[in-house]
Amino acid sequence: MTSEKFRRQLRQEAESWWNEGLIDAQLYGRLADRYQFKDIETNARSTFTTILISLGGILVGLGVITFVAANWTVWTRELKLAILLGLFLGVNITGFYLWRSRQRGTRKLGAALLLLGGLILGANLSLVSQMFHQSGNFYELLLVWGAGVSVMALSLAMPALSWLAILLVGSGYVPAITNGNMASDLTVYHLAALHMPVIVLVLFVPLAYRTQSKFTFLLAGLLFSASFIGNLFTLDGWAVELAIALPPALFWAYSVQSRQRFVVPEFQPLARALAVLLMAGSFYSLSFNAWMSFELDSSPGFKLPWGRHIAFDLLVCCALTIWLWLKLRHQLPRFNLFQTRSLNTGTVAVMLLVAGGTFYTHLRLVPIEVLGPILYNVLLFFLAIAAIRDGLALGSRRTFWGGMLLLVLGIVTRMLELDTELLTKAIVFSACGIGVILAGLWFERNIQQDDTPAPTQLQEENS
Amino acid sequence: MNPDTQPTLPATQPQPQLEPQPPRQRRVRQWQFWLPLALQALLLLAVPARDAYTMANGTPIVLQTAPVDPYDLLRGYYQTLSYEISAPAFLQELPGGQQVFAEWRNKTAFDFYVILEPPQTPVAPGQPPQPWVAVRVSADKPEDLRANQVALRGEYRNWSIRYGLETYYMPEDQREEINDEIRQIQQENPESFVVNVKVDDRGHGVPVSLWVSDRNYQF
């Protein structure tokens, strides 16, 4: 499907071609038919109404929730429950039948009502909980609510409901894991938080597939990484290297799979972006000269009841990652270190191995308080420069500016961090500057050679 | 270099479409809506199920209290209640308390039961009730309760005790007034702030109403 933007541009161009006599009216008509020029305005309007109607649904939902919180005593709780239950069923049922209709406008209204139904479910849950003065935590309510909404989202394949579901579960996850970290016996909610990575894989990723929504996939990816890393951190350093290496490895391996049933091409750029962002995040946060404070306690804190659950998830995620990378194996011979993209499977694999390996060595073999941060800085700057180069080579503005931002952030942070004499700073800056200029020249030479592409020559040049 | 050999490149060539596709009309079956709706309704029943059972079948008891005042985003304003039997020091003085609390002092989490008895002096209807008296503490669920006794299950977690009776939601418009009254009563006559609770035969309690001096609040 061509993008809206492209169609707009094409329409503009085609009109000027027609005016200039490059094409005749018939050809313009055929282009207009093929790219549906007449729908462009309608589509824009209809997107606008969708946003308005959905916003209305969300506001009404918030109104209902606040009404419950106000605990208004003029109506008894029973009456309120009857009204809210009626509203819940009425809104959902009306929404469903409107949504099934073939008319576009009705369909939209139906979708908004179903979204409202998802919000009213939360209002009802809080009302029944309030009726009996339950002292359970707020996050428990969020998790139950999120579970309810996901079932509906999964069954009807509705993007808006799936976003609501992931946002609810995600905002329930953080307090649940924090609270669970202090608890000594695990409730079902703590278990949900501990198994969040697997829950994302078996519930929210399929949800993204069913709804075909990129945003759902992005939210699921974010929740997966956050929960995977968050859960590992509760174990006081047990297998903490995997928090750095595994999520980006998983996303990257997904993003470079060839077309298969479980790979949606639209999701792959997102997975790649997530992988790069995660790498940037971990390289940056470990690039500080503070490695002497990273050390394991003499008794590693593998809390047994917790550890079991987290280790299970770890096993599942590791197996999945390894399986995806093994599927890439037959592609590996076709990789060489210098391709059109600097960020390719080979470099990513090397970066992740170096990152994980360095941290592992520091924590468990020999403390490398000086070498560690230096290696991470090298990784950080390599990632930034590779992104800038890819951005230029592929004309991707986002990649270019992302890399640029990372580079500037890295340099500024190092400048502020290195609390040395100005003279040293001057030398460091000059060295960096000369390095960047040399890198530029080197790339320039390679790009010029790229104009006369000969794969074997490229390989030799850069091996 | 042949672009086909670069698996990292995204599929940049969209397939040309000869016919614009009409919006994809999914054939949604009825059950795809009714089944999740039924599951959501089940959740609505499951969340309060146990409390509803306790409310219907539980034994009413009265507990002595003390409060603060927070806000919950979804459920509104509530009182955080703490009870006489929420203090480990108080429970330790009871028969069995030494054993449960001294032996398990190093554990951060365990459950126990407080056995309560109705007060000796009967109270006239309409008057604030007297709080029940804690008679002993037990590590396991007591089987030998007398007819008028009730066992309330408590949770010891990280050096504090919870009975699941710590929250009482109240209307926004009466919150200030009730809180002022409670503050005043707490200073003058702390004995007369009590909570009516229903307890089922497994020791699970649900707060029913507040008695502040001679006024009964039930929301």
C-alpha cells in the first residue's frame, strides 16, 4: 500500500505534468484511478473523525471512572452497580453490532463504543472493589482490568483495545514488581509481573499480529524489554549480563528474518529500531567511569522462589533468541562486515558479544574498571557513527539524527564527566575531532569506491 | 553488490496494486464478541466474590481503630485504618503471642490467627458498640473455638500486620467532615472509634461500617 504522503505528492506532480503537457488527461485519469486521488481528502477527514470519536469515547470513559471514584451517595451502591453494569453491557453490545456494520461511519462509532466499553469495565471493577472496601493494591486492579481488555482485543482484533490493554498491564507491572520485590510470598499478581516477558510473547505479540497494528507491536516490544530487564535486576546481579544482550539480540534477529508466517514485514523496521535503541541505552548507561561500583555481593542474591520464575522466562526467551539466530545461520555466509548498512547482523552480533562479554568478565572473572568503560565508549561511538552513516547512505533522516544525537550526547557526557584539567580536555577534544575527521575521510574514500561496486574488492578493502 | 543478498534491507519495493483494495471486512462471528464479554463479566464477579460471601455469611465483630487519609485514583478517597490488633507489641502480650511472634521474629512473612471474643457488657441498640476483645494468638487455624469466638486471619509482612481491613472508601463530599470528627475523637476519646467487620469461617474479614462516637457511617 502506498503511503498517504506519496499519493499527495504524486497527485501534485501529476497535475503539474498534465499542465505542462507531459501526460494527457487520459493518463492522468488512469493515475488518479490507480492511486485513488479522490479519496485523499475523504481519508484525511475520516481520520480526523476517527480521532474525534475515539477521544470522545476516552473522555466519557474517564468521566465514568471519576464518577465511581467520587463515591456519590445519593444513589446507593446497588443502584450504581446496576446502572454501571447496564452501561457496560449496553455500550459493548451496541458497539459490537455497530462495528460489524458495513458502513464506515457506523463502524467507527462502534469501535469507539467498544473502546468506551473497555474503560467502563475498569469503572465497574473499581466499583465492586470499592463496595467491599477491598484493601488490595491499585496495581492489582490494573492487571485484572488489562487482562479483561486483552481478551476482548484479541478476540475482535481491535487495535485501540489492544493499546489500552498493554498500557494497563504495563502500568500495573511496575508497581507490581516493586511491591513484589519486598513481599515474601508471591500473589498471583506478583507471578504475573514475574512472568511478564513470557506473557508479552504469548499474549501481546499475537495481539499485534491479529490487529496488524505497528503501535501494538511497539508497545509490546517496550513492555517486553522493560519487564525482562526489570525482572533480572530484582535478582541482585544474577545473569544481569543478559539484560544487556538478550532483548536487542531478540529484536534484531526478528528484524532480519526472511519472510515467514510469523514475521510481519511492517513490524521488522520497528524491531530493528527497538534493538538499536536498547543497545544505545545500555552502551550509554554503562559508558560512565563508575565500574568500580558494579560488583556482586559475595552471596549472589538468587532468591529461590523468585529466581525459579525468572529463570524459566529467561530460558524461554533464550531459546527463542537462539532459534531465531540459528535460522539466520544460512544467511551468515552472505554477510560481510562492510555492507551498504554498517549496522548489519554481523556488527550487531559482535557488539552484543563484546558488550555482554565485557560485563560478564568484569562481574565474574577479573574486575576491569578502566577497560570496561573504554570498551563501552568505543561501542557507543561506533553505534552512533554507524547510525549516522546508514542514515546518510539510505536517506533515512531518523537514523541519521538518532546517530547524531547519540554522538553529541556521548561527547557532552564525557566532557562533563571527565573532571580533569582544561588542558587535558583540550587534548581529548582535539583527538576526538581528528578521529572524526579521519573517519569522515575514510568513509568518503569507501563511498567513492562504492560507486564502482565490485563485491570482492569491497571485501578486501575492509576486511 | 546484488541487493538481493542483503537481508538487512527492508522491503522497499511495495507491490504495485492494480485495484485499490476495499477496506478489509473481517467476518467477525458472534461468539468472538460474546465469549470475551462473558469473561469480562466473570472478572467482575470474581473480584468481589469472596467479600460478598463473607458479607452474607460472616460473623459481625467490632474492632478498635486509628486512621490517616489518602486517595486512590480509581476508587476515590478512603481512610486507612489501623487496629489495636495491628501492633505486634500488643499481640505479643496475648497468650500464644510470645510463641508466634518471638519464634518467628526473623521471618519476614507468616500468617496467623487472632481469636476474638465479644465484650462482656451488652450495649443498647443504637449506641456505639464495644470493641471485641482479643484473647489469644494462634499460628494455625484454631479448630477448638467456642461458640461466641471468632478467628481473624492476619498477615505479617515486612514487620507490619495486615488483615485486609485497612481501607474504607468514603464519599468525596463527606470526607472532610468525617475526617475532622475522627481527628477530634482520636484526641478526646480514642476508645469510641470502632469498626464493624464481618468475618467468615476461614478468618477473612470485610469492613462494614465505621462508628465514630455515637454516629454510624456505612458506605
